[in-house]
Amino acid sequence: MAPSFRKPSRTTVTAGIYALTAAAATAAGASGNRTLAAWTKPLPMLVLGAATVPAVREHGTAPADAALLAGAIGFSAAGDRAMLLEEFGTDDAAKERHLAIGAGLFAGAQASLCGLLARRGARVRAKTLTPRMVLLGESAAILAVKNRPALTVLGPYGNSLAVMSALASDAPNPQPALRAGGLLFVLSDLAIINRRYLLTGRRSRTAAEAWVLGSYFAAQWLLVTSLSKPLR
């Protein structure tokens, strides 16, 4: 009897496509090839956005929740573009401007996620917020020494990220994917500041950028796919 093959589910296919595009964007960004990075970096969020639409319809997501999900994805996609321009910029003033724009856009993404998590019943607790604030305090300390003016923009963004991650950790019922996504987002952003201001070797900077991008795309997938369906 010939073996039977089960057609892969839509979720499996989407996850595979997302993983491939995320791997391509990570490799391109870490290699320092601006052209490849410009073409590949938008792809994962486009795939994630396209995958979210049928998931929202299937689960009957409330319009307010759907709008918050769209905001999280849209702000993140725009923030990715700003950070791409910052990473490959050659003019210091332009790099600082794009860094500030990127931080503002990602703050919008974090606010959208915070709103969605709060609507799902998550609440901030000191025991989960404090360690995240301590972790991001390392980045603040680096900026205080290396680029104090940037603290006025990156400081508030870091606070919004810490709150989002704490909310993801305290969502009702066991939610390992949400918790992992929230923590990965913190660790990814923590590495950005360390890469920019502390690392000088080519290999170390390449490895750091690979971590920044890889963990970021993983965090986005875990957060968005978890929040596009009802919590258990």
C-alpha cells in the first residue's frame, strides 16, 4: 500500500515561510550587505501580517484587538525600515535621527501590544517588571556614557518595552510563547546598544547583529501569533 501523506496545515506552511524569510533577513543584515538587507528585512513582517488576517477572521477577534494587532505589526514594519537606515547610514546626524524615529515607531508597537495584553487581562507586577528594568538599565548606563542625548528617546522606549515584556509574562493562564516572545524582545534590544557602542571587532559585531535580528524575528512571531488567537 502506498504511504499516505497529510497536507501540511496553513499554520505549518506559514511558519516555514516566516522562518525562511527571517533567516534570509538575519543573514543579510549580519553580512553587512545593504542591498540584500533592504530587500529581505521587510519580508518577515509582511508574511506575519498576511498570516494574521485569516487568523483574526477565524477566531472572531474583536475589532479593537484586531486594530491593536495591526498597529503592532505596522509600527514594527516601519520601525524596521528606520533601523535599517540607521544601521547602514554614513552620516552621524542622519543615523541619530533614524535611531530616534525607529525608537518612536517601536514605542508605538509596544503600546499596541501593551493595550492588547491589558485587554486580555494581563497586569504589570513588580516581580516581573523589575528584572526587565534592571536588564535595560545596562543599556541606559551605556547611553549615559556614550550618547547621553539619545536617552531622551531611547529611555522612554525602553520603559515601554519592559512593560510589554512584563505584561506578556503575566498574561492569564500558562502562555509560554507569550513569555518567551516578551523576553526575547528585551534581550534583542539589549544587544543593539551593546553592539553599537561596545563591540569593535568584525566577528563580534556580526554575531551580535545575527542575534539581534534572529531573536527579534522570533519574538515577533511568538507575540503576534499568540495574540492573534484567544488565550487559553
